[in-house]
Amino acid sequence: MRAGFKGKKITGIGFDQDVLQAAGIEDAAAFAAVSSGDNSNVIAARVARESFGVERVAARIYDPRRAEVYQRLGIPTVATVRWTADQMLRRLLPEGAEALWRDPTGAVELAEVAYDPAWVGEKAHAIEESVRVRIAFITRLGEAMLPGPGTVLQEGDVLHVIAAHKDMERIQADLASRGGLVRRPQDKRAQDRRPQEKGAR
């Protein structure tokens, strides 16, 4: 750290609970494990989450081959090949959208978009209908998957959407604050018919 760093400094083993408590882990909103050891970082991140209830954790790794194994443990990782402050912060403080691809004209964009945790448990197609967006794929436990009719958004999922660039700001805002699902008129009519159909039988 720079000589002028004014934050709290604690020396010790990063996954030791006493050390973490001395560093103020019980009041932490997020935890980044960035030591020189892959295993130490993952252990520290798991201790922060499982022992102290820190929801947002991330671990730096040097061996990209371990990334999938660690993400299956529910620990978001950042490999050194893509190490930037922005990547780490996106896992601790996700907001907005990060463009992953744009067509040559710049009109269509594939982006990783942060979402309000209130969307967790909702079906992908319901999110698409409510936000008016196409979900390109979901990354779950380090593996990409195409959403099907029964796919439900789970905690820790990374959401990737494809949309017109001009609509991305609206999509970010809609996903960042869940205002309730939009119900199509025909869905309501179908519900209204059900009691009648049941009575007809």
C-alpha cells in the first residue's frame, strides 16, 4: 500500500477469524481476498461469507484452471489475466452494465447487467417480458447456460442481455430496481376463465 494510505491496517493470516474481526469484518459490506495464494484467497472469501455473513465476496486467483472449481463453491473469482480494479469492484459493488460485444454499427450490444436481488426466484421469461429485454445467457457457478421456459434466476447468477444500445440505459434502470412484473392482458383473461371452466365441468 502507498505510504499515504489512511485506512485501517492489520497484519496477519487473511482467513484467521480473529484477524478478520480485528480488521472489522463484522461491519464489512464486501470482502476482497487478494493475497498471493489462490487457496488462501478462496478460504478467506468463504470464511468471510459463511462465518461472518458478508454477502459480496471475491477472490483473486493466479491459476485460471481453478476458477471453475472455486466458482462451484459460490466464490466469484478474478484471474490475473483480467486483473483490473474495475473487474474486482464489479463483483463487490455491481451496478449498471458492462458491454461485452457490439456489432460494427454500435446499434446492438451484448452486456453483463447487474440486477436487484428481488429478481432472484423469478423465471427468465417473466423478467424478459417485464423489462422488455432478451436474456442472451446466464452464467451460473462458472458455466454459461441458455435460459429455457422453466429457467429461474438464482442467487449468484450473472445476467447477460442483448439489446439495442439505445435501450441499455432503460434496461439497466429497470433491472436495478424491481417495480413488479408486467402481466399481459390475455393472462388475466385466462385466469378469469378458469373458474367458469371449472364450474362448467
